[in-house]
Amino acid sequence: AQRVTQPEKLLSVFKGAPVELKCNYSYSGSPELFWYVQYSRQRLQLLLRHISRESIKGFTADLNKGETSFHLKKPFAQEEDSAMYYCALSLLNTNAGKSTFGDGTTLTVKP
Amino acid sequence: EAGVAQSPRYKIIEKRQSVAFWCNPISGHATLYWYQQILGQGPKLLIQFQNNGVVDDSQLPKDRFSAERLKGVDSTLKIQPAKLEDSAVYLCASSLGGGNEQFFGPGTRLTVL
């Protein structure tokens, strides 16, 4: 069965510092990887997906199939980046596209 | 466009009572998901519909939980009878298809006393 692991429950950095939120997955097929974000009092929403290879709000994530990782990075954190971040995996080799979420990392960016 | 709608937003019941949640997905979205999110954990997929058919319900506790998606649009999730451990936020999401970006509703916070 597929699994997504986010090893850090809490991550705190100062404004302007680099930030990396870790995500590891276990699945032997072809996964689609996502990062979702939930800002305070807002809905869960997509931040980025690996297939689009976009940079959203300064965040990037690279899929490393060898290490089965999809870490989220930003070179200079901003206070408005403080939020809950979830890594998620969807299966591409089935019609279901079944999704699995990690338990999330709470990022706090201090002024 | 209008987002995913859910109701009620909050519900408090006693154990062994029944409860139902409603979800209206984004128009045209074929895939609908119900998740259970227990405090401190990530969303756990309970059931996934493709139009009005179930494509995954492997983590749905079928002895007490049921869900349906009539006419491939709105969906209801029911718990009967509720247990204390069912206290959680129940999230509904929809997407154009499986594996695509999911759009989430605001969730229903259920407290079972």
C-alpha cells in the first residue's frame, strides 16, 4: 500500500531564511505528487504538483524517484508562508487515482 | 466559479446517535472524495466516487459508515451509530478526474460525546 511520510510535525524558521519541508513516499508505481497548503481559517488548497514543474509563491519541489522524496523548498521564507503543509500522492496507474496524504507539517515563519 | 459546499459546518451528537453530512461538488467534477481528518493527522480517504460509482472505499468502516452520490452530483455521508472515535473533521473534495487537483470544501467538524 502507498504511504506518505512527513517526518517533521513542526518547523520554525526566521523570515528570510531558507525552508525545506520533507516528504517521503512509498509506492512502486508511477505516482503523482502534490503539496497542499492550509492557511489559518482557510480551506485546504493545492500549492503545487510535480507534473506541472511550476514555482508557486516561490516554492519548488523536485521529485526524486531514487530517494522516493518530494521535498518542498523556498529560498527565502516570508511570514505569510506560515501554514499547515500536506504532501499527497495519487496513483496514476489505476482508474481510481486514489490519494494518500501525509500527516502534515506546521510551518511557522518568525519575524 | 462556486467552490465545494458542505453542510452542516459543525455537529455535536451523543454516541450511538446517527449523523449525516452533505456535499455539493464543483459543477462538472466527475470525482468526489470524502476524507476523515482526526486532530493532528492528515486527511484519510474514506471513499472516492467516479460519477455515481464507487472506485475506492477500502478505508470506509462499512459497519457504521455509508455514502452515496445520487445522479453523480451531490453526495451524503452517514454514520450510524456514531462512536467517540468518530470525532473529526469530515472533508469533501472534488476533481475533474482521479489524480487531478482536488478542490476542498470547508469541512464538517463532528464532535461525539
